[in-house]
Amino acid sequence: MPTAAGLVYMERQLAEAGHVLMLGASGVNGKNEDKTIRRLAANGMAGLIITPAREGVESSALELWVKNGDSVVFHGHPGRWILPEKIV
């Protein structure tokens, strides 16, 4: 999880590039992850930095995001993520 200073740094870098930092929290739960990704995407999200779900179901929204070739950076320990085999 990024520190407060890390978030401030990311926000500054994004602002300099003309973007806005949008933040969502799923509690690393697959069902919540789906809702969070869909909500952010509906509000114009252009890229995603995510610690994927570690409990619940696979996120179909994340799978679609990756399949569409949208920008994504995965953060955390891959051995704990719940991801569809198609995008691993």
C-alpha cells in the first residue's frame, strides 16, 4: 500500500501530465474490486494501479480492463492475488 507521501508524489506527477488521481478501495475483495473498477472507469479512469483481490471471486472488471489493453500496474505479492488464468 502506498504511503501518504507516495500518494502525494503520484498526484503531483499525474497533475503535471494533465491527469487527476482517482482513488478507490476494495478491501482486496474480488466482488468489491469489480464494483470499484467499474465505478472508476465510469468516471473516466485512464489507467489503473492495483493490488488485486486476495479473497472472494475473480474480478471480471479487472479481466476486461486487461483484455482491452488498458493501462494497468499490479502492486503487491502475485502469489496472493485472485486473478483469472487468462491474464496472469
